[in-house]
Amino acid sequence: MNMSYKCKVTVIRKECYEDLQEKYLANPKSGPCHFFKEGQEFIIDSKAYNTMCQGQFCGEAWDAIHRYIYVAIQGGSIMEGWTNDKKMMIACCNDGTRPVIFKIERLEE
């Protein structure tokens, strides 16, 4: 049986650490991430996987989470034994002063 998988990525939270921005950033008033909005969703299949960094997704965030998305669209268990659903992962981008937290889910069709 050949199954097709997609992955849903949902922005579940945006953080902003103003004290760290004030202390370490060239622009200490950078504020929270401007690319994503809480509740924003992306549906990614194998075709979309290779084009997400072409303006559809922040390159730094993609670099941090794409491995989980790749596993999901291949039908794998993203975090078996770690999360309460082996088809789901909670991950974040690597921006230390304004991280964005994502829920990554394998979808079956």
C-alpha cells in the first residue's frame, strides 16, 4: 500500500526577550519575529519541501525544523517516545532573542 504524507506546521507561539535584544543586538529594539503570526499554518508535501525557502518560510526557521518535516513527509515517526503523539513534534527556530515555536504534524491522506 502506497501512502502519501503531508505535514502541517503551525506557529503556536512567538517569544521576545527584550532584555537580551537590548544587551546583544545591533538593533536593540528589534522586537518579536516579523515573519510569522501565531496560528499561521503551512501544509507541506514532498513537492513543496524543496521550495519553502523561496519566500514562503523564514530560512533560519526552516534550517532549524526541516529535518522533522522531512521525516514526517516520508511517513516516519517524528518523535516517538518523546511527545504524546509520535506523528507530532514541538520545535522552534534558533533565534535566541525572538524564537518562534512550531507544532509539526504528519498528516495522512
